Amino acid sequence: MFSKTNLMSTLVTTIWGFFGGYLLWGLIGDPILKDHTVSSGLMKDPPDFMHLVIGCLIVGFVVSTIYSKWARGAHSMSQGAQYGIWLGILMGLGSGMIDFATSNLLDLSGTLINAVVYIVHFGIMGVFVSLIYGKMKSED
């Protein structure tokens, strides 16, 4: 769980989680999702960066640790993308539909757009994890 590969993967996925999240949700998604927000004043501006980084670190560690068990030693970009897409479906579509059903965050179109952003985000994250595990598997 605390192997050199897992720690390196955690670092890379944390960085992607932070900067990729900014790119996908902050720069690309925000203008699109503004029209689909049901309630105003929900988002912090600026965000609490310390807790954002901690959250990205936790996500990076969990994604990397679960991948190490899921991959069973076979690491390819397509396998990493598949892994990440499943996580994106879980988080974006599954959790998104639950949020849509229980809260006033986004309308249905916004929920589906947000799910696509999650799938892309985690798909890329899965590719990063698989590349790191593929390159470093002989070093552990």
C-alpha cells in the first residue's frame, strides 16, 4: 500500500486532481454549468485551497491503491482509461444522479454534463496511474 510506485502514483494523481480539476471544471465546465445551476451562491470564490489539496491527495491515494489491486499486475493505457472511466461513472453519474434526486445543485442537463467531465477527469487519471505502475512495476 505504501510502495514507491503507489506513492509516486499518488503524487501524480494528486497533481492531476488539482490542476486537471481546475482545467476541466474551472476553465471548461464552469461557463457551461453556470446555466444549469439551480441554486446560487453555492460555490466558494476563491476555494479553500488547503482543503482542496488534501481532498486531491486523498482521492489520488485511494485511486492509486485501488488500481494496484484492480490491475493484478497488467498495466496498459487502455486498462488505466477503462479503470478511470468506471470511477468517473461511479462518481459523476452515480453520485451525480443521487445528488440530482436529493438536492438543488444542478438541473438534469447540468448533472449529465458534470458526469461527462467526471468521466474524462478520472479516465485521464486512470491513464496516469497505469503509466506509472507500468513504468515502475519492476522497481518495487
